[in-house]
Amino acid sequence: MTTAKIVQNERTAEAQKVTTQPDGPGLRIGKRGEISGIFPLVPGGARLFRERLPQFQAEAAYWEGRVGTVHDFRMFLLDNDTKIFFTIAFDGDFKPYLDDIANKAGPWLDSIFLGVADGFKVMKDSTTPEWIGKHIISGVFLFLVP
Amino acid sequence: MSNPQAGVRPGLKAGRSNEFTLILPLKPGGAERMRKKMGDTYKAQDQSDTDRIGTIHDMRFVIFDNDTRLFFASTFDGDWDAYINDFGTIIPDVIDFQFGECEGYPGIHSPNIKDYIVKHQVTATHFYSAYPNASVRDVWKALKIKGGIDVVLDEATA
């Protein structure tokens, strides 16, 4: 990050302080953080992903309601259906977030990624946090409504 | 501005919330220049300027693919065209500054800007919003009310 001097004015008075997460990837403003990432797909994974998507979307509010810390979450297929790109805004630190989604929405995430994302086991597998961490890309800029 | 898909714009909608996602090619060396632009110095002023639009819940930039591509994601209230028009009328310099490292970016005031955006916009296959029917202004109002109640409660228990 640059260290050039900030010119203080009436607009900088409203500035949001952006930091990195204290315990993992992603940017952070106040209580909220962001992560984005790319999962590689197994051959035929995109077709399976699309087949499962309606049920996954229909159950989103239920499972995210259990987690209770996610502001928004989106996914799309990238590069001729060879990858999934996802991005999420959530409350709190990175590691507790991973624990939360594994414990409270594990079956939902397994239902979309298992057999689709190359290398994904199940959310509760002990190697999954490291696997997810390997595929995350931190943002370079973040804005959140205060 | 041209309107390549009048009435049919990319992106998913949940309640009043819309997802807006772009994948853009970066100019050679653009990733590094962008990281410098978007350091602490730039963020401070830019975020308060963005706040003036009043319909953006969040937005983020992610550089990926060995610094060759840019991912931009935002969640906004209302209409796609109004959202783009707000960028052009309220924060044109910010937008040109932010997207100036993208290949082919014509500038927010270009008559081709909406064609450029539509060409690079990716409609999500899954979109979840925690409060799809609460606008940014609803959230601000709720926070003000909560702040007032907190003050009353704090005074009552002091």
C-alpha cells in the first residue's frame, strides 16, 4: 500500500478505515470483511453445478440465516466453465467465519461443491480450511455502506 | 449514452438489491499501478465520495489471473441505468481513476460506456443478499434509530 500523504478535507472526514483481516486473507472495514476466490472445476463439474444450483439457491436464505453473519454472496462460472468465482461480504474474522459456515451451513455448501470443485472434500474435513485458503484472492479495494 | 439492451440489463436481482459483476482485462503493468492507486491514500477520499451516491451497499476490486484481469463486484439498489448514470454524474473522476487501467475502457462520459460495461458484465449464477428489501437509505435510517435508542438506554442505565 502507498504511504503518500492524505489531503484532509470534508470528504476524508467520512473515510472508512480499510485494514486486512487479522487472521487470514481479505480486506476488512470495521466489523465486516470480504473474501473472493476461484475454485477449479473437475471435468463435467459445471454441468453438475448448474443442475444443483436451483436447489442451492432456494435454500440460501435458510442456511445463511443459520450462519447469520453473511451480507451477500455470489458465484458465477468463469473461463469456459472451468472455474467458479465467488465473493462474500461477512461479519468478523476469517477463521471464525470458516468455522461458522462449516458448522452451520456445511451440508448446503457440500451439496453444491462436492464432486464439482476440484480437490474439495467436505466442509467439515480438517483439510478444507487450508484448501479454501489456497484459492482465496484478497481485494485491493473495498467499500461498505457504513 | 447508448442503450444496447434497453430494458434488459445483466445481473441478478434479489428484492431491491442487484448484483453487478464485471471481469475486465488489465493493461500491461496496470495491476501494479492499480495497487498503488488503491492504497490507503486513495481509499480514504474515494469511499466517502462513493457514499454520496447512496445506493451502493458494497463494492470491491480484486486483481487475479497473474495480474492480467480485474474483478469488480458491487451490490446496489434500484435500476441498472440509474446506477451507471450516478457514476457519471456524481463520481466521474473516481470511476475513471479506478477503471483507467482496464483495456479498452472508454471513460465514464463516453457514449460507448454502457456497451463496454454490458460486454464485460457477468451475470452471477447464485446471489444471496441478507436484507434484499432494505435499501442503503433504509440501513442508514435504521442505524440512526438504533444509535438514538442506544443513547437513551445508556443514559437510563448510567
